Amino acid sequence: MSKIQAVIDRGILEEEPNGVLYLSAKMRDIVVAIQKDDAMMTKIKEKATDEDDAQVGFWTLAFIGYCGDASVEEINDGVDALVGWHQAAKETRLEEWSMKLRLRE
């Protein structure tokens, strides 16, 4: 199973019929809660070595907040998928990224 499909199966991302992926309502709530927690955001930035590392830290907290218990491998795969999704969404290449990730894995 691909990393992106595992994240969809968990309900973290939802897929529209045209293939566009977006955060589920529950995951959006978790993301907003982390973003509003100034102490948490400061801690993420302090621990990170750079912006990419901060993104990994942020999405790790969000994934664990959503799933609760998961293996290290599941967390790593989920965070990898979310970091890629977020980057593609920022670059407005979400549909292209989604298809490439599915075909590659």
C-alpha cells in the first residue's frame, strides 16, 4: 500500500472524485490547535535545525495527535506523505503530486 493511500485510509486526508486531496475535518482541527499553541510552535522551532525539520516536527505532532498509537514506521510514512502533500498544496501542484506519489509506490 502506498504512503498516501495509508493516510487516506486512516481518514487524515480525503480525496475528491477528481483526485484532489485535502485534510479531513478532524485533522484540520488538530492542525489549528497546534498552530494556535504558541508554546508548542516555539518548541517545534527551537528543536528544528531548519524550516524543513520544523515541518517534519509539526506534521509528526499532527499525525500522532490524530492517530494516537502507531508504529514508528507508520508515523514516518504518514509524516512523509503529509509533508509532501503540504509542499504540493503550497505550490498548487497538489493533483500532480498526488498522481506521481501513487504511481511511484
